[in-house]
Amino acid sequence: MLASIKGTYTIEKHFIGENKVPTLWFYHKTKKAKPVIILLHGWTGTKEGMLVNCLRIADKGFYSISVDARMHGDRLDPEFWGKFAENFPRTFFTIVVETAKDIKHIIDFLETRDDIDSTRIGIMGVSMGGFITLVATFLEKRIKASASVIGTANFPLFVERMLSLKVLPFKEKPMCEPDEETRKLYRDFDPLNNLEKFPPTALLLTGGLLDMFIPKEGIQGLYDALKPYYQNYTNRLKLKFFNVGHEYPPEMEAEVIKWFRNHLHKMKVKS
């Protein structure tokens, strides 16, 4: 579904921080400082691939900032496929974790801009971007609202699912017997091992009941595990499944945008 053009969009491109994180910005100019939503694409995607989603979010009164994940887009690694074939879990979760760490530098930059209300920052990601969103949420407490779209916790369960599908020519041994570096990524950065770090950030979890790649049990398990930690913030944790596969359909996108409007637009506005 195409986005309709609504007025004039300002588009900026910035390479942020020491790592020169590539970002694309979309917004409608106004006099008041705006809240911002950071968007993260899926595996093999690019920041440009989130263009339509960025425009829709900009139309709702936000800055939208699309980011290239590590080894993707302007940061494409020429050994991309070789590294994934050699060790899928280590390569995938290194990208997830290192991109999540990049979010700190993006937010540091946002805080230098007078046209952005840096007290109202949101983040969302689709598929691999959903994994990144979850890790960034517990690493960076300046994020006030998050939406993980067809991403999940329980990293070993996801790898087990990918192994069972046998759809890509990845070596099986690193998936069955992860090396120490991979196990450390699991221990330190699986959301299930960092539950206490999520609240009070408003967190929306969405998934597809027919998704062959992302186990719905991982999403449901994270929601169930987080509920005790959100007992004082019950309106800030939500799970919603859709009767779809591995996709981000309009009805799911509408739920995400509604989440951010409820949890960012209704916060106290920066003067």
C-alpha cells in the first residue's frame, strides 16, 4: 500500500557519531519541537526500504528517522553472505547488539537539536529490527516508547526455528553448538535475561500467528515474563498477534502508530 503525499516533507541525511551511523530523517516543519520515532529495518533491508513507513509516521506529527543496521545499506559488508553462511547466530546477533548500541549515539545527537523534543523518543523495528528494538529498549532508558514488530526474545529458540526450516545455506554446527562468543551474546543481551531493565518504557509486542520464521512462543513468553515487572505500569505493556505470516501489514502498522500517539503525543510537551 502506497503512502499518500501530505504537504511538504523535509528530508535530511546524517552520519552520526564516531561510527558514522547512516540515518534518513523525514518530517513536516513546524514551530514546536516534535517527538521522534527511530525505525529499524529487517534482515537484508535498508533504511530506504522504510520510506513509506517513515512518511506515515511523519504525517502523524513525529520526526521519523530510519537507520541502516550494521552490515546493511551504507554499511554493507562485502563478506555479508559468507559471514552468515559460516556462523549465522553469531553474525545475526552481533548485528542486533551493535546496532542497538548505536542508538545511544543517535539519541545523543537528537539532544543537540532544538526542533526535537528529546524527552519523547520512540523506537520501532520490523523482524531483525524488532530484535534490535528490544535490545535498545533495555540498554537506553531515554527511549520512552517501543514497538517490536515480528521480533522476539529467546534467541536460542529463534535459531532453532531457523535451523529447522533449512531455507538458507547456513552451516548447521554453529546453530546447534554455538561458540562462546555466541553464548555470551545470548547471556548478556537476550531480553529474557534483562527483564528488570524494560520498565517503565512503554512496550508493544506484535507478531504473526502464521509466521514461519519468528516463533510466536518467543513473543508470548517475553510478554508473560515481563508482566510482573510492569505491575505498576499495566498500560505500558501490550501484546497483540495478527493472523498473518512474516509481514508488516497495514493493520499492524496502524496499531504501532496508535501506540506511539498514545505514549508520546500525550506526554508533557517540551517548552
